[in-house]
Amino acid sequence: MMRTDGESGRRAGGGRAGGLRVDAQRNLRHVLSAARDVFGEQGYGAPMEEVARRARVGVGTVYRRFPNKEALVRYIAEEQTRWLTERAAEALAVASAGEPWRGLEGFVRGSAASGSGRLLPPELWWLPPVADRGAERVPRQRGSWERPGDGAGGAGGAEGVVESGPGAEGAPGGGRPAGPAGGERRGAAELLGTVGQLVERARSAGELRADVTVADVMLVIAAAPPRLADRERQEAAAERLLEVLLRGLRPGA
């Protein structure tokens, strides 16, 4: 399973000469991993205290790396957006090579398995999925391939990351947030645009229902089965849910 917590931790540590001490780097990796798990399970409304508890550090350690909850939320959301955009681009290459359904299905399966769809920025769920569908919005998300940060690097230095933007409480499960900063909006728009190309190729090839939209695909990758104590049953439930949802995207479903 892919993990690049070390890279994510280095980026989150900022650009100081000498970088972070070994123990500080370790704590930061634990905080980021715990944040992905907690926010993936409970949504971005989960308290920082729960992140600290999962990371087995004091809440003060979390705040030393991230000045407020908004900074941590932005960091996680942006890394997930970048990672999913990279996966969507890879899937588009498969689709462009003449296998549109395999490209789309691979993207959906990998994204759903990683849990990244449940960690996308709150604003994405109100952005137009494709430029020419002005009024369409991706429905609001509820509420964890391996995640990026468990995957790709972070969104910038954690010391002072996110200098502006809406409060974290407007995330999945909370109220609608204020408008995103320009960079965040561009990142989300790039992701939705790439997924839009995947959808269009599969639809044009007759391998996707004509009424399926980018919004539908994003809902599928954000879907999660009930959490079960038994790991095998949890994995089986997740696989079954995904199979049912993918089948519903196909023509004739």
C-alpha cells in the first residue's frame, strides 16, 4: 500500500533551513495520518482534540504545526485534490488509448478505496463540475489505492499554511462555506474538469449512461458503507457497495 508520509511531513514542515527535528517530523506524520483518518470518518467538523488523540500527541503539538483547525483542513483537502487530479489524469490517458470505461472504472475504484473522495475541499461540492454546465453543482458530501499524504505531498508549509479562506466547520456535515481562495478553487476546477473528460469519453463510447454527470461520479467516490468492527466484513461491504454503484453507471442499468 502506498505511503509517502515522509514526503508529506517534509512539505508540511515548511522551508526552514535544517528542517524539523526527527521527533518533530515523526509527530507531524502522526498528526497528518490521524487527521486523514478522523476527517475521513467524521467529516471536517471533527474536533482537533480527536486528531491529537488518534495521533497520540498533545493538542498543543497539533497547534504548533497548524495555527488553527482551518489550516489543517486546508492542508488535507488540498493534498487530496492534487492526488485525485493526478489519478484522474492517469485514468484519462487510459481512456484516450481506447479504453474509456477501464479508465473511468479504475479511477472510481482507486479513489473510493483510498477514501480521498471524503476528504475533498468543502467548496468543491458547490463548484460547477464542468465549465459549460453553469447551474450544475456537485452535491454536498457526507462526513477514508492509499490516500495521498498517506500519498502525494502537502499543500504548502504547515507553519502558516492557509492564510485565508472559510472556516473548517463548513466542511462535510456542516454548513455551506464561504468562497474558496483562488488556488483552492483552481485545484478543484482542474479535478472536476479532468473527471468531466473521463465521463464524456465513456459516454461517447456508449459505455456510460447518458444521464450520468460528473456530480454522480464524485458522489460514488465519496460514498462509504457503514463502519463495521470486523475488518473483513468492512472490506466486503465496501466492495459490494462499489460494485452496485458502478453497475448503476452502466447503460441499461
